[in-house]
Amino acid sequence: MAQDRLRILAIDDDAEFLGIIERMLLRNGYEVIKALSGAEGLRLAYSMQPHAILLDVMMPSYDGFEVCKRLREMTDTCIIFITAKGRTEDIVRGLSLGADDYITKPFRMEELASRLSACLRRTSGVQASRVPVALGDGDSLILDKSRRQVVVRGNAVHLTQKEFELLEYLVQHAGRVLPKDAILSQIWGAEYIGDTDLLKQFIYRLRRKLEIDPRKPKYIQTVRGVGYSFESMG
């Protein structure tokens, strides 16, 4: 029934592109709300209480960054940027303002559908406190959010609060390359942007605790000149 469908608000001043997004969302069983401006999007977000918001950056009047900032003052719902602005500093800014994900055009609709589904799972109020992650070769990792405990290959591993937050962020975006500054901003705050030595040290500590051979990491991968990714291999 329509009332059981998840509501997705798509905000973009390009009506043609918005129509493409709408068709993909409808095919995947979502209820769709459309807005052709940031101001309209804010009004609809307030009145309709969507489960997720897809947001363009380059719009007249209120751009997507300003809209995201205002949205975060009223809701914790999933926000995903979908935009042609793909510079690292744009991605960092979007994530720093509270967006859950950032997808740059052009992209495949299947990718957007997959990321939207993952974002909705992460932000669901019924999300399990214990999150299992398949590591491949029969190995597993469990993030226990209620206890801030990690179990790797059946063994409990102690992590500091920041180590846990960093690992959780990497796992939430498994398979994606996260820019260093985006990670620093998300975990430590915008004032830490550029402190790559701090991040490198924490990555080193996580690898020592999680990897079978920290010198040849399988799970926390370095992408030179960009950042890090978590490869679950599940």
C-alpha cells in the first residue's frame, strides 16, 4: 500500500533529470516527492517528513550546501548529494554539513539505488546494534554499537572511541574511496582537515588490531593521493 512505501524527496532544478530520478525511484517501490528549488525542497521536507532526500548542489537561490545545512537543523533523515561538483573539497564540504553520501554525475541509476538502500538501512530507527560484516575467506567482523566492541574472526578486540568511530565510518561506506579530508572532518571535525598524519596513525592502529598481516592489509586499503577504503570482500 502507498502509505507503507518509503518517501523519497528529490531536489533538483533540472526537471528532465528529476524525471529520470523519479522513474528509477518508482521502479524500486518508493513514493516520490519532487522539488525544483531549494526553498521548495525545504518546505516539502518539513511538511512531508521524507525517509531520504536526494539533493543537487548547483541550484539558484539556495544551493544544495545551504539546503543541507538547513535540513540538518530539522531532521536526521538520510541525505545524499547527487551532483556534477566532484572536487574533493566539494565532497568534504557536503559530508561536513551532515550529508550521508555524495555521488558525482555521471553515475548509473543502479549505483544510486544501491547507495540509497544502504543509507536507508544505516539511518533506520530499527537498525541492529550488532552489525555483521563478511570479510571473505570465512572471516567475519561484528561491530557492536551498544558496547562499542568489535569482534574479529571470533575474537573481541578493544578499540578506543575514535578508533571505533573511524572503523564504523569506513564500514558504513564499504567499497567506496573516502577522501582523507572527508574522514578527518567527519570523525574529528572540520578544524582537523589537512592533518593527514593523525589519520595515518589511526589507520595504522586499526590495521594492527584487525588485519592478519598489517603490512599487507586486505580490508583497510590505501588509495594513494586520495584516501582510504574498506573492502569487506563479502
